[in-house]
Amino acid sequence: MATVLAAGSSASSSPLLNLGVFAVFVAITLYVVYRASTGGSSRSDYYAAGSAFSGRQNGIALSGDFLSAASFLGIAGAIAVNGYDGFLYSVGFLVAWLVDLLLIAELLRNTGRFTMGDVVAYRMRQRPVRAAAATSTLVISLFYMLAQMAGAGALIALLLNVQSRLGQAIVIVVVGLIMVLYVLVGGMKGTTWVQIIKAIMLLLTVVLMTVFLFGKFGFSLSGLLSQAAYHSPFGEHVLQPGVQYGKSGITKLDFVSLALACILGISSLPHVLMRFYTVPNSYEARRSVAWALACVTVFYLCTLVIGFGATALVGSDEIKAAPGHENSAAPLLALHIGGTVLLGIVSAVAFATILAVVAGLTITASASFAHDVYANIFKRGNAEPEDEVRVARRTALIIGVLAILGGIFANGQNVAFLVALALAVAASANLSTLLYSLFWKRFNTNGTLWAMYGGLIASVVLVIFSPVVSGAPDSIVKGVDFHWFPLTNPGLVSIPFSFLCGFVGTFLGKSEEDPAKQAEMEVRAMTGIGG
């Protein structure tokens, strides 16, 4: 921590500068959200921004939705501490967008309207399937929020030297309240503009840091990597596979499980899926993914340099000793290469990242409850649009409170790791259901419920009884050991289990084949006609 608040003058000015830059960002984006929210308060405006964004705009917002605290803080820290193995997160997250582009984006945009529940319930019995879709969306969103709120706690602990859990909890509460304000004021349109602003700021920041880093090493990547190996306790092994996931057969299986969750999870995340409804047609949905893929490619290439640069200039021991642990790598590096000014900018961008991503998650979860549960289950499709939007806003408040409590509980964990858990839960609950619904005519309501609940329950249970929660030095619950599942990521077991549940449940349930409905869904999915 001495490095963070290095000199007396820096120590006194750094917190004010950091919070000042952050306050300016919040003020500007709240104004943008307010301006964007004027002129429409219908369901389409609140849930899908009136489907008025172009593919380029939505693609940048998509990258902003996904480039979260896990990507900026967690992956940089994972690379700084574990080297090559930490970069595996970046590779998995990047490849995942190809799955989205090839299998999900266009068909989802053509078939649904506001939520994932519109797709999976299209030719099924509406009420049970929409209830399952809403349950899945709420659980996944809360899992994902844990990572973002934990990132907020880690960042403020580093910036203001807030060592106490109470102090960090207060900061998480403030971040959560600002996030809820974004959603209540702006809906999807305001949230999308916040994502666009944040994505541009984040990309400019990581590119700037990368250029500064290369400049310090004479624009030589090999020089940077050599210095990183010299300062790492693992030496040259930090540049090779196996530092984190090569110690035993279990850790190697853990790597496979992590890769599976990262690659298959993004195309199942509710807040990513919902963003395809903010464009007018399937062509723009495909363009969205292409733009998002371009943005995240640039970003993850930069995280490789930033992560190893943190090892070279800061050192993994100092990073792990900082209040935010691995999540402190990028801010500490910013201080080393650009002083308190760059630290303030990087910190503000990291805060912006957390706010924007949690806002996207909140509006997705609240929309799913209001549209799938309130409007289509309680009101049987006869809800007034104004009442539905009102319920969505009230739900956003409740979700915000749950996110704050969860973030306090998970504070201190590596945020990239927490996101990988959320991706495993998402892929387990949603992927099999989406693919079966879109491509298998025999699939029925029983199979949908088996796949969704089976994958969701299996993944959550395996996480609870894994070393993530108990039985390891870095577990969430200290001093007890009730784990029996050996892997830290459940994807290797829970994702195939979900597909199996959907398959078995379909054949155990009664046939619901409706040729007319199936033909209509196929035409809509492939052409967009009738959507």
C-alpha cells in the first residue's frame, strides 16, 4: 500500500482527484441518461429503447455491457499474478462472441421481443416456461452483480486505503444506489448511452496505458515479458501454461471447466441477449456482434500487455499485498506509469465500468420479472403497459438492494473468477434451452423446464459445495469446510447435465408438436417476417 500512496503529497491529493474525476463522470452520465429518457415511457422504450439503435451503436454498447470489472480489474490481475494462465480468461471471453454470432444473435432478435422468455416460451405453455426464464434471469443477474460490486469494494479499498469491511461496504452501497438511479431515470435507452460512453472511455484508457507501457520498454514486447518473468516468483514459468491450472489433474479439469463456461456463457447471459432487441432488425443484430467482437479484441490484447506490465513494474507480491489483492493490478500500474492523474482516470473508468454493467443487469432482471412474471403469468398477457413499466422500476429497486448485499458478502474475491462462475450458471440454465427451442422441433414444455431448472440447480449446488465457498484458503466462508465438489467452476458438469436434462425431459413429457406454430417460429427465426 505504500506504493499506492507513495509520497506524502500524493497521498493527500490522490483520493480527492480520484473521487473528483468519478463525480464528474457520474454527473455527466446522469445528465445524458436524463436527456435520453425524455420523449418515451412505453414498454418498448423502457425495455428495448424503441429498437432505435444502429448495429454500430449497439455493438459498442454490447462491448460496454460485457467489458466489466472482471475484464478490466480481474483479468489484468489474473495475468499479473498467474501469467499465461490468467490470459485464458481473455481467450475464452473473446471466442465466445463467435458462438453468439453464429448461433444466437440473429435468431433471437427475430423470434423475441423484449426478453429471453419470449423465445423459449414461443411454442410452449407460457406460464411455467416464463416463470422458469424469469427465475434463471434473476439468479444469473445476481451472480454477475456479485463480481461487479466486489470490484467496487476492491477499487475503493485501494484508492482511499479503506481497509475495514464496514468502509468498503458503505462504498458498495453508494455504487448500488447510483446504479439504480441510472435504471429508474433512463430505462434501456439511457443505460445504452451510458454503456457507449463507458466503452469508449475504457478502450481509450487501456490503449493509452498499453502505449505508455510499450514506451517504457522501447516498444519491445519481448523486453516487457522478460522483465515480467524476472519480477515474478514463478520466473520463466509465468510465460508458460500451468502456473495456476497445471498443478494436478483436478486443476487441469478446472481449466477445461473454466474454458467451457467462458466460451458458452456469454451467449447465455440475459443482459447480453436482451440487448439484441434494441436494434430494428436481424441485420443490425449481426452488425452489433461484429462491432462488439472488434472492440473486445482490441481490449483483450491490451489486457495482455497491462497484466504482464503490472508484473514487470509493480510485482505480483506487491499486487497481492494491496487491499484489493489481484484486482489492484491495473490501478497500481497506472500509478507507476502515469502518477496520480492517470490513477484517477483509470479509477474513474473502473467505477464507470462497474456502474454501467450493473445498470444493464438491473434493467434486464427487472424487465424479465415485469414482462414474464407480472404481465404474462399474473395478468395472463393483459397487463397495462404503464403498470408493467411501473412494476419493472419497483423490481429494479429490490434487485439493487440484493446486489448491494451480495457485493458486501463477496467482497475480496477475484472479480474475473466470480464472473466465470456467473457464466457457468448462465450456460447451464439457458444455453441448452435456447438451442433446443430454436433448432429442435420435438422440444416441449417439459424438456424446457427440465433443462432450465436442472442446469440452474446443478450449477448453483455445485458452486455452494465447491472450494469457492468453503475448504480453501481463499474461500468466501473462512474456517469451515463443507465442500465435496473438487472443481472451482461447475461448467464441465452442469452444462452437459443441462443438455441431458432437456433431452430426457422432452421424451418423458407428452408431445406438444404444433406444425403451424413450429413453421411460424422457423420462418420468423430465419427471416424476421412476422416479428
